[in-house]
Amino acid sequence: MKDAILLGIIQGICEWLPVSSSGHLVLFQNIFNLKGGIEFDIFLHFSSLLIILVFLRRDVLKVCRALMKFEKNSYWFRMGIYTIFASLITGIVGFFLKEYQNLFSNLKVVSFSFLITSLLLFLSKRDGKESMTLTKALFVGFMQSIALFPGISRSGATISTAKICNIKSEEAFRFSFLIAIPAISGAIISEMDRIKLIEGKILAAGFFTSLILGFISIYILKRIVIRNKLHYFGWYCLGLSIFSFFLIK
């Protein structure tokens, strides 16, 4: 139970900040011998999904309404189409990456992944002026699939990639979390059989802890992105890369 609460705290704080919650979970599980497993880590993302649906409820409703009414000239219709195609790329690449799940708890991989995150964050130091296009959406979707590896922050990789592509900060934030909805949903569904084997009270402890802290951290992330300060976290991820490297036995 204590392990579930601690992992929920880590997930809640780190999920939205561009520092890779999954990478932190692997580090803490290795350092403190915490009990979790990839299926528990994925279940914690259920709270993340709920947070997105609440936090971006207006945007999600606008996208759904535009798609159902086929308002092909509207901004929200385009965002919906871009979300669908980016999610397809994420799903296709993610399907092939799943066979490398045995690497997901490898500290060498985590150390290198934190390094990649830090580089992406450093490159995000620009205030974009353009709107999303299909080509850029596909690229962001591809980067989301790479974030399957612990240490590569999903929010950090997708928002940074969008900003590197000169997308406006607020739109980069919005698109990052729109494409997170199908990605997180798919991950949870794919692991549901194994998640069902985990004791209910352990799932509940991790869920509610990460839910409460997650609402706080997503609000903080939005302020960071709008103020174009995302690159500051590059130093933190670089430090984590070095730290995790020295943990390798």
C-alpha cells in the first residue's frame, strides 16, 4: 500500500511536468526496491486521462462537435483530424516498440532517454508563430510513440517537438494533450488483463494520489509552456541522465 501511494505521488507530480513520470518510477523502483511493475505504472495513467478530460473538456467537446458535424473549414475540425492521424502514427510505432518492453526497466535505456528529453527541452527555447499542419502533427505523433521508453517525457517530447516546428506555445500544449487521450486509452486497454490481477485497494491508493497531484502539476505545466520556460527542465533531465548512469551496476 505504501509503495502504491509513493508511486502515485511520483506519477502525479511528474506526469505533466516534462521530466518523464515513467522514468522517475523506474528510478525509484530501482533505488528503493518499490513494488510496481509496468502494468501498475500504466494504470496510474488512468488518472492522467481523467485529468485531461476535465482540464481540456471545452477543447475536447469542440473537437468532437466539429468532427460529428463535419465542419471541415473550422479550426477544431482540423485539430480533430490531426489528432486522429498523429494517434495512428503513435499506435503503429508503439505496436512495434512493445516487443522491446524488456528494456523499459533498464537503467542504461533510462539514462539515455533522460538525455534525449533534455536535448529536446533545450531545443524548445523558441516562441512559435505558426499553427499545426498535418505533416507536423505526424511528426509530433511519432515523438509521442518514442516516449514509451521511460525517461523520455511524453509531454516534454510532444510539446518540444511542436515548438521546434514553430507551433505557437498554447497550441503546442493543447495538441500534446489531445493526442494523449487515445494514446493513454490504448495503453490502458492493452494492459487491462494484467491490471485486473492487481489488488483493488492498491490500485485505488495509487489512482487517487496521482489524481490529486496531477491536477496541480498540469496547471503548472500550462503556465510554464505559455511563458516559454520549458527549456529550464532540460538541466534537470540532464542531471537525471547522469545520476541514473551512475546507478548502473
